[in-house]
Amino acid sequence: MPSSPGFSADTLRPRLAGWLASRTGSGDAGIELHESPTETGHSSETVLFDATWTDDDGSHSDSLVLRTAPGGHTVFPTYDLGLQFRVMELVAATGVVPIPPLRWNEPDPSWIGTPFLVMDRVDGLVPPDRLPYTMQGWLLDAAPEVQRRVQTAGLEVLAAVHSIDWRTAGLGVLDAREYGATGLDQQLGFYEHFLEWGRAGHPQPRLHQVAQWLRDHRPDPEPDPVLNWGDARIGNIIFRGAEPAAVLDWEMATLGPPQVDLAWSLLLERFFTVELGVPRPPGFLDHDAAVAHYESVSHRTVGDLTWYTIWAAHRYAVVMMRICQAAALDGIDMGQTEDDNLALSMLNHLLDEHRLLD
């Protein structure tokens, strides 16, 4: 979601080759880029490349992925690529969900102009966001039984992530006590900080009103925390056939109730259907059946998801507020603004449906 650092393929190739030679001790490191970096964007730069080098173990030729930390007008107020790499390492060590094999974390920005990490490329298909999988692409074209399996596999990934004993796995690194004592307190505290930072002095009365409602009505007692994947959705899974081959994008990982991830996943399905005015893929379960499937595979009862759904919609609206603001600062016309966008509309629709606030 944040802006890209804006490097070109011509400058990246020799810099990356120099870095690889330094990392591996090779005198013959070679780089072939398969996706040229773009000049602008609203996500961390992701570059596919092939790398060759020789070390004491012999000759190597691998297909890899580079992911940078964002630069420019970032969406999130903080971005810790090293923590993201560590979380992926710890989750991978549990063997519970497939993580792309990790190679290197490079915190030194001098090599290519920004910190980055490198992992193995995993072949497969990802349900697209732009245009979304409900409007075009391989998943929409797939048979209903494939669509059903992709959706249920995504819910099973959530259940698997939530089954991890985060304390034993070392995922206490996500315990952000500077924002609060519990998982939900930390999430609420972070997004309150995010809202104040992201609005940049611009009034956001609706978002502040909802933030206060969320504080006043937070679940009590709070469910025990699990590992929250964060940006929990099928668009962050590489599928091979209809089965998950790799679970991606852990930048929003945190600790909190499992309902947080489930509500976010279902909210994004709503966004790509109801809010865009297009039907649910014919093979997809409806909301209640999807919840029931999650409950059956997780062996949990999630209860009333209303608060968590509003929480998900609020977070999405705060993120979209900043995306629109960052785009405007970069001179990009998104057709939406920080005061008038589809995420904020969805939040208002949900508040109306549940008869909350005025």
C-alpha cells in the first residue's frame, strides 16, 4: 500500500548483483529481472528475478522475489520489514501454513535505496485485486467447485494460523505494549495513532466517532489472543490448483482475537461483491455458511461478529483514507478522496444495517 521507492530496472540490476556478490562471497553473481520496477505505486515494490552465483557449495541458479520496504508517502505510520521477515520465519518454523522459503533480510538501504527481503518464488495463481476476482480473472472463470475450494481453503488457512501457540513459537515479538495491555487494546491504540497521523490535520469526524464507539463497546470479556495474520484474505494466498501453496503479506500481523481475522476476510469479500455491485462467485459460500465452515475447522465458536465487522470496516476506512491522501500527494487521481471513498461508504452502510450511531 505505501509508495514505491521509484528505482529503475537499469539501476536495480547492477546494485542487486553487487549485493548478492557481497552476501554470497561470489565473484560472478548475475541478475535477470522479470518484472521491471515501476516509478510509482501504492504497495511495497515486488520484483521477480533470477539469480546465479557460485560459492563454496557450488553453482546456484534460483528464481527469487525481492520485496522492499516502502518509501515516499507511506500508508502506515511505521513499517518494520525486519519484523515482518522474523514473523514469517517463526510461522514457517511451525509448519502450520506454507510460507515462501526465505533467503535474506537486508536492513541496509544503501544497496538499492531501501531495505528489502528476498525469498524463493512460489509458482501458482493469486486471486486478483485490480480488477478484483469477482469481476475478472482465473477464479471467476473457474468451475464453481474450484471457487468453493479456494474460499474454504482460505478459511482453513485462518484456522491454521489461529491454532499456532504464539508464545511457544516466539511470536511474542508482536506484543506491542506501547499501544495497550491486550491484543485488542493494542490494535485499537495503533489505529487511533494511525488515524491521528494519517489525517494530517484534516478533520475526520466520522472516523473519530466510530473509533470512540469501538472503544466504548469493545468485547468484554476479550477472547484469548491468537496470532492475527492481519491482511487475512484469499488475495494474499498463492494457489496451486485450488490449494494454498504460499501464504503472503504479513506486514499487518499482530495479536488479537481470532474474530479479527475472520471478520476482515469476510469484509473484503463483501467489498468485492456488495459494495462493487457485483454478485458473489457462484461457488462461494454465503456469509453464515462461511462462518460455519471456519467454526467447524477451527473448533471455535465465534459468536456475534458485529463489533468485529465494524472494527474491520473502520480499519479499512482508515487505511483507504491514507491511500487516497498519499495518492493525491503523489499527483495520482484515484477517482476517490480521503473524505469520499468506497471503504468509508461501506463503513456507513454497515452502521446503517446494524442501526449503530446516527
